Amino acid sequence: MTSFKIITAATLLCSGAQAEFERVYIGTKQSKGIYFADLDTATGKLSTPTLAAETKDCGFIAIHPDKEMLYSTGVSAFQINEDGTLTHLNTQTTEGKNACHISLDASGKCAMVAYYNSGSAASFQLLEDGSLSGAKSFYNHEGSGEHPTRQDTPHAHSIFTNPDNTYAYASDLGIDKIMIYKLDPASGTLTPAGETVIPGGSMGPRHLKWNADGTLVYLLNELDLSITVLKPLADGQLEVIETVSTLPDDAGKSEITCAEIRIHPSGKFIYASNRDLTEQGRDSISVFARFEDGFQHLETVAAEVWIPRNFNMDPSGKWMLVGGRKSNDIAIFSIDPETGIPSFTGTKVPFEGAPICFEFL
């Protein structure tokens, strides 16, 4: 396996220190394709994003556990080259419309895709050379929700497996449900196994993250501006524990929606992005502290970009990159290891590609 952690010994000679870089791939929606950049983990400096592969509809991306392959919501497979570029392997199609999220199972044998416009979920087997098989499973969700304009039909927004790699969970914004599928990684297939209703009305479940030991799930609700905590039950089912707002009660919430949720590499903190649809400068990142039996809101900081559709932290948890889909830039934050609070470094990297996904190798 090729390592993509880059070490340079020509810097900081007086102290004998070495500069270390983490490579990050950037999915886009309105540019030539997928880009990559290198983050200096000592200083937080990000290199100018470079085109890795010209491709359409790359949007969200997922990196194989062996770090040698990358997959995009164009339902395309790529080989990761040593110089950061990507070599296209193949592309598959289904009857699904507007693929908005892709993920891989923990064993690296299966890819799963959520389709927003058609409200669908599909799975693909990863072949020996890393390419994608034709669809092994495809399901259309059914139903609607209470929101007058956003929930007239199903809108699958993401799909993730549990840490045990036994079930996959598709959050559907349009019907306020998490659709549950039994996963068979070897065959690359999904089998319907139930559903969990997210109570409250007009919630808009979007993305979710599991804690490391698989005992809790944190679901981000786009429309309700909230996080719902769930716990797994037998046979892959989920039980709702509580729902907490991403913003303080006195905050203006009109024309704001949530976009991404991430757990800090330490497991101690949770972050959620809030998007201001009206360009009033209210875009933000909300920070929560995690405890064994719950979590609490710590602080909400300005995102420093317009429409932070996605953000991510480097593997060390020292740095956070926040992408501005409308402002066309990337804001860099340092993270306090004790409090988990991100602080803007004052640096923004211009990026005309409308960044919407960050994945570190």
C-alpha cells in the first residue's frame, strides 16, 4: 500500500524538525472535476488545489480503506496515483436521479449511493481491480413529509454502514425516515430491513455519524436545524433518544439549513454546519461535547464562508477545512484539543470549484 503522508526534511533546519503534510481530496459540483491539496499539519497552510481528474457530477467522494481507490457520486471509480492525480477506471449508471452521496463499507467490498431526486438507494460490488460492478441492489423509497416544499416526495440524502458493517442506513430528507438495509459486503447487496421514523415533523434527516464503538448514532436534520441521537437495537433497528438544536434558542433560524455533521478524531466533540441561504453572514459551525450518556452544545462559531455545505478535520484533529460552496473558498481553522472549539486562522484559500466534500487520505 502506498503512503500519502508526505514528509519534507528541508524545512526548519535550526530545530531539525520535519514538515508533515496530509493530502485531502475535494469533491465539487460546478467545476472540472475532483481536486486535491496538501495540508501542512505544523502550520495549517493548505496548498493551492490541483485538478486530480476531470469528471462530471463528482460531488461527494469516498476513499477506499486501502487508500488506493476513490469513488464519486458520478458513480465512478478512480485509482489514486502517487502524484495525487486520479486515473478513471469506470462509471456505472442506474435509474436513480441526482446521486448526492456515496460511501463504502468497512471491508472495502461494496459501494452505496443515495439519489436525492428519485429518493433511491443503490449498491455496487467493488471488483478486484477497484472498478464498480453494475448495480447489485436498487430501491425507491416511498412517502412524503409535512414540509410544504421540501417533502413532497422521498429524497434520500446519504447512506452509511454501522461500525459492525452489518447494516446500512439511508437518511431520507423527504419522508423523515432512516431506511434500514441488511448489508452483505461480499456480494455487494442490500436487503430492506426496516425503517426508523424521526419524530417532530419537517425534520429533514440528512447525514449521520456513528460513535466509534457503535453504541450511538448522531443524525443531522437539515430542515429542523437539529441533531437527533439514536441507539441501535436488535436486528439493526434504531431507537430515538433525544433531539437537540444546532443553534441557541435565541438565534434567528429563518432561511438557515444544516449541511454536514462530523465527529472529532478524538471522539470527544461533534460539529455541525449551518448554512445561511440569504447571504446575511449567519453561516456557522456548531460545536458539541460528547459524553458517555449524551452531549451538550458548547459554542457556535462563524464559518467564515458562504454555504458551508461540507467541512472536515485532518486525522490529527488539529485543523478544520470549511468549504464555501457559494463563496468559492476554503476557510482554515485550528482546533483547541482541550475545548474542541475551532478558531479561524485568518486564512482562506480561493477555490472556484464550489467545494462540497473533503476527504483526507
